[in-house]
Amino acid sequence: MALHQGKKDEEKRLPFSPLHVLTDPLGAMQQAPPLHQLPAVPIPPSVAYQLIHDELMLDGNAKLNLATFVTTQMDEYADRLMSECRDKNMIDKDEYPQTAELERRCVAILADLWHAPDPAAAVGCSTTGSSEACMLAGMALKRRWMARNADRYAAGARPNLVMGVNVQVCWEKFCNFWEVEARLVPMEGERFHLSAEQAVAHCDENTIGVVGILGSTFDGSYEPIAEICAALDEFQQRTGLDVPVHVDGASGGMVAPFLDPDLQWDFRLPRVASINTSGHKYGLVYPGVGWALWRDGAALPEELVFRVNYLGGEMPTFALNFSRPGSEVVAQYYAFLRLGFAGFHAIQQACRDVAGYLAAEVEKLGPFRLITRGDQLPVFAFTTVDDCPFDVFDVSRRLRERGWQVPAYTFPENRADLAVLRVVCRNGFTRDLADLLLADLRRLLPELQRQPAPLSELGMPQRSGFHH
């Protein structure tokens, strides 16, 4: 979460409208609560609600947010179940044994979906999201390396983790927090993610693992997990170094099994030790749930596992967080139970169809060049053509006037010259909404093309709409 500094402004207050409290409008206006201190006395719940409700209208419309991968739509029965479970603490396995049982079923479903050699032997847990899941997977990789290199680690050897520069920032956080060297492979030319050749080139005896991304947040493309594993197999034959692979399937882990069943990326590859996904992305659940799975017990060092009382016995747990609501886990099981394989396939296919359609129509507009086409993740990125009088930041700024949140950002070092817009097509972003977005783009283009130059060249700072 973001870090905030406290403020103290005794003069700044939340003013009431006289109609907020009909019984005493003048008195209510005189009791306007301070912004940065607790009010001295309670205020009516209807008033507190209205004050907060009115401020929140300034937030963007979640359905028009084409920057986020996070689910913005579930059905009324999911809402009802989540409401019924929001007071259940996920960590209290003994008090809420059936919620714990639904979590166990979700792990079993994912182990089967991701082709664990023995689904009954796979180990997994729910998390607050993929960021926590990645931290847990990284900890397991480091501890396994430490066990294999105890003498060298004690002598000062520093572990490293190999990954493309396109990884989500949680991996850099992991390396920072757990004192691991982040070996970030830069982009080069039209290669926007990790390649097998570059992965192996950055590995040595201190490498705890390689992270492969099944769905880059920069452009929606899959990294070649099978090729990376094959290259590491050859690397082991040549050097004797056994480097495991973790697959960050934050988005693709819930897309590829349904749309790309023949793609080799999961536990079918013996070198894949662990996988994570975000239940609250293409897992179709509201924010607050992720999943981490390990191939078997050997992939998760026992010393990382804690045991909690559960129905008079012990239940192994692995988490960074402690108390959290059980509602998102229940909602994940509801999505699995309600939709089944065919339902997930239909929804993800619809998302990919919309992404492909929208990408093709954007390309036809003329001033844009596609970087990806939405044929892997239902996500595509595009940039402006050469000699265009506007840039992607101008387009993003103008679309926001209509409520669309389409992020514009530059790629990282080595390709910082490339700035793109990116569109995420999620469940609920329909062909109709895609046509409305296209209509707004067509309406804005004549105005943008009359600009003398991109506004950034005229002194207006570029404003990124997204942070990876």
C-alpha cells in the first residue's frame, strides 16, 4: 500500500450542506468535522455516509478503467456470499473450518488445472494477491538455494534472482526486502521480455531461480516458459547447476489453461517449481485474493511453514499477512463452482475476442502502430506512428475527459524511447463499450492532428497513467 504522511490543519473541515441534517441544519453546519483529527462528538450515520459518498464521486468509473487487470464485476450471488463472509477471519481455521475447506478445494482445483504431477501432493495457499504470492515463492527459492549452498552463503555468497525488466514491481520489492540481487534482463529492440538465451546468460552458482512472466503487464505478451526451461535443462547438463523456475501467472495463469491448453508453461515442465496467480484478475474475483502453488512438498522448505490449530489438530500455513476476511476466498470457490471450465473458457475467449477486435480497429485509424494484438493476454499496447503531431500522453489525457482511463507510459531502460497506450479487456468490457471507445478516439483524432506538436514538446509534462 502507499505510504502517507499525516497532516494537521485545524482550520480545514468537511462542511455540511444544510439539507444533510433536516432537523437542525444550522447546528449541523456549525459542527463540521475536521479533516485530519477525530471529530469531538459523533455525527449522524446518514451525514457521515453522504460526506464520504460525495467525495468518492471524484474517483474514476471502475468499468471504464482500462488500466487495471483487477476484476470490476461479479454477480449478485457472489456479492451476497461476500457480504455473508466479510466478518470471517481467514486465519482462524478452527472457528471457520468450512471457509478453510473451501480454500483447500481452490488449491486442489488449481493444482489440477496447472497439471501438477500429483495434485494431491501439490502444496498451495491463498494470499491477499499476487504480490504476496510472489514474496512467498521467492522466499521458498531463496531457502532452497541456502540449503544447497550453506557453506558458501555463510562465507558471504550473495544470492540472485534472474528476471526480465518487465516484471511487476513486487519482484524488486522481494529482492530488496530479502537481500537478493535482482538481475533484471533489459529489453532490446523488439524483444520486450525475457528470452531463454538471456535467462541462461544471467545465471550462475548464486542464482536462486528464474522468474518467467505468463503475461507481461507492459504489453500482454507471454514469456517463452518452455524455451526458458529447456535452456536451463541444457545449462544444468553443462554446468551441474540446477536452477528452478517460478512462473508469475498473475494474469495468464487464469487465461492460458482455458484458451491455450497446448501451451507448455505450467507443472508439465519439470523445472517449474512454483506458480502464482491473482484470483482478483482473470480469476474473476473482486480485489483481495491471490494463490501460490508449489509442485510438491519438496519445493517448499518445511522451516517456512507454520502450523495452526485446526479442528483439534494442526494445519500448515504459509503467509506474510495474518488477519484478513474470508470473503474473497469464498468468492473464488463460487466462481470455480458456478462457471466450471466451460464458463471460464467462454468469458476469457470473449475478453480475447474484444481485445483482438479493438486492436485491429485501432490499427485502422492510421496514427497508431500496434505493439501487441491481444492474442495472448486479452491486452494490447500501441504507440503513435512517426511524425505524429501528438503523442500517447496527449491521447490518454483527452480520453480521460470522457471518463476512459487508458494508461500511457514509457518502457524501461534500453527502450525508454518507446511510449505506449495499453488497453486491458476484462470481463464486463463488452464489444459495445469497445465501440464507444473507438467512437471517442475517432472524434478526438481531428483535434489532436491539428496540434502543432505533442504537448510534451510545448512544455507540458508527460503524465503516466500507470505504474508497473
